[in-house]
Amino acid sequence: SLPLLMVLVVANILASAETRRKEGKAQRHKVDSQQESHPQRNGSSLRIPLDPILAGDDTTEAGELVSAAREMDFDRTIGDMVSQVRNNPALTKNKCVVDRQLWMSNSRSLSPWSYRINHDENRKPVDIPEAKCSCAGCINPFTMQEDRSMTSVLIYTKIPVRRLLCNRPSKTRKKKKCVRRYRTVVESIAVGCTCIVG
């Protein structure tokens, strides 16, 4: 009786695994066909596949729930970062010095930076923390003084945001009033500084 039960349990597990594999394969095929029907091109005319997170083409209820959960998690993370910048004066100090006592990398870098709040009412999230280089030059590791023969430059990353944009109906010739809606766009945000020669 026990070996028969074990065989049934193993068979059930294998059957459910096979079903999940087939569903996953069908979902991947669906994503691939969507990417082929909506190719993007960069400046060199190479095809770039759509980012499934940014594409927003998933119309299934489960896909919408996952997308909404990701947006909520992203917004919460950005909100936490904004709170840290507002509540921690060490993050907003714009001094061109290296402080090895602090655990924060922005103060221990040879190209230190502080943070400011990038505020935009026409964007969600409205507030995003953004880096600002504290030195024009870089800190010389031997003298611990600013060296202007090197330059501190910002490091950027691209993040998805929802921007309030005007959507005008293009098929009618009459001038219609702008319909403002939130659209997902990608913006460059400064996240730190690095040192370059020059």
C-alpha cells in the first residue's frame, strides 16, 4: 500500500511539472511573438527586444496584478530612499572631503557626492533622490585633498517612471483639447559620481 501511494505521489508531481512546463513554453512563445511584432530600434538600427517590465502589453489579469505589485514595490522603495535623504543630514552634506568613518559609499568615495531630491509634479514618483558631485576635482588618496587635475563626473542610470503626457487624437483635423494621461517613460537619474582624468 505504501509503495503504491509513493508511486501515485511521484506521478502526480511529474504530471503537474509537465503541465507547468507546457504553460511556461506557451507564455514564452507569446512574449516572443509580441516582441517580433513590436521591434524597437536604437540609433544604429539594431533590433532591441521589448523589456517585458516596461512593455506593459500583458493584458491578462495575473499580468496586470504582477505589474501593479512591481509598481507599488518600486514606488515604496523610491519613497524609502527619499525619506532617508530627507531625514539623514549626512546624505545631503555637500562637502568635498572623504569621511572614512561613515559607512555610506557616497562619503567614502574619492569622488564624493551628496543627494538632492529631484521633484517633478508631472511624474510618478514625484520625488526621486538624485546624486550631485561634491567636488569639481577628485580626492587625492595620498594627500586627501582635492586634486583638480582629475574631474568628478556623474554616473547615470535609466529608470522607468510614469509621466503625465498630453495625448491628442491624431485622426481628427479639429483641434481637440489635450487629454493628459500617465505613460511609462524611461528617465536618466544620477546615482553617484566617479573620477576621470582630465
